[in-house]
Amino acid sequence: MSKQEEILRKFNLNLKEEEVRRKTAEFIGKYGENNTPDVLKFIYSCIDLTSLGTEDSKESIWKFVEKVNDFDGSRSDMDNVAAICVYPDFVETVKEALTAGVKIASVAGGFPSSQTFIEVKIAEVSLAVALGADEIDIVFNCGAFFADEIEEICEEIGEIKHACRGAKLKVILETGLLKTPQNIKKAAIYSIYSGADFLKTSTGKVYPGATPEAVYVMCETIKEYYQLHKRKIGIKVSGGVRTTQEAVQYYTIVKEVLGNDWLSPEYFRIGASSLVENLLKSIG
């Protein structure tokens, strides 16, 4: 039995899609009690404000950062976003422009497909960290997963984690490709044991992106892992989260499964761009 197979045996993999849908719907049913101004303000403070466009430039990213700077301290009742997330070649620009007290996150390691040489992935991550990235978002290698190359996946994530040095590592599972609860849970387990500090749903480049069911499965995996090892893993919801209602639904799932200890920007994030304006309109 391989090390990875031995690890899987510690977890409940008997997941039925119908049961996952039922439990998820049950938690979302509590949406109303969390749809409050205070919760919306908290969600705002958990946003990884993201710009990952082909049209990005140093000038556009500088202006993007200035909006975050302008918001900083402008409202006594609200904290700023948690992080700014950009491509690796713009990390230095963010570092130079940023005056607000938010983190710098960078997608790296062959984003968004994870299809490149491990040497390239490690170099890209190392450069992003050296230029000032506090957090690194990489993509779980779904192609290797479906080819049952599990040991290679785990070794790769471990090497990338080492290249992160002090930066936090978020592993994007691309749940829209993994599809089934069993696949999502296995990928989550492999990622955590290989060094992930956060599990993230989607790159936003594959349909579907985040779904409530996938987030529920990921939260249950994090909960089981915590019960075994007393180490908290963060959860980041990303990929198509645009409305206030969607954000509150994901907040509710995290609260119900993982509890209040996970309700801080240290362990809960939402990757988004258009969500910001919608939240501010809802808050007033």
C-alpha cells in the first residue's frame, strides 16, 4: 500500500452525491440569518481582489492597486480587502504601488492549467515570492490525477511549498474538472498532506467554477483533517462568485461546517472582482 493510499484510509470517502446536495441545501437554507450588514462587511474583508486578464498591464495594475489604497481607512466600520491577486510579473508593480495593509497574492506554477515543467513552476513561484508575494495560488494537476500519477502530484506540491519559503500556499483543485465528491475530496487530501495552507475551488477559467456542493466537500475534508492533526487549513471560494447572495451562501456553508474559528481572513477568502461593487451597494 502506498503512502497516499494509507492516508486516504483515514477519511470518509463514502460520499453520495444526493447526500452532498441535501446537506448543502440544508446549510444554504440558513442563508437568511447571515444576510446582515455585519456579515457583508466581514465578507468584504475576506476578498482576494483579483485581476487576471490577458489585457493587464503595469499601468492598469497600478490603477487597480490605487483603488485599494484609496479605500484604506475611508470607512471606520469596515476593513479593507484581504489581498490583491495578480499574475507573477505584476507582483513587483503591486509591491511598489501598495500603501494599504493588505497581502499580495500571485497565481503561479503554470496557472491556469498546471501544464508545464516542474522546474518552470518552481522558478515562477520562487520569483514571485522574491518580488514580494505573501501568498501563492497554484493549480492542482488534474491531468496527472486522472492518470493516477498521485505520487508525482504530491511530490510536486511539496517542492512548490518548499519554494514558497514563508509565503502561504493555496492549491486550486479546479473542482469543475474533478466533478465528483470523491474526486474533490481525494484531491483535497493529497493537497493538504503535501503542504497546502489553503484549498481553493477554481481558477475561474473552467466551467463550472465554485459550487456550494464542492465547497461543502472541501470544508468537510478540512474539518476531518483538523480533527486528526489539529492544524487549520484555509478555504478560498473562487470562480464565478459575483453576487452578494452567493457570497453569503458560501459564508454560511463555511460557518456551519467549520465553525466560527474559520471566520477570519486568515482562513476564509473569496476570490473575486465584480463582487466588491455588489457588496458595497448592498452594505450602503
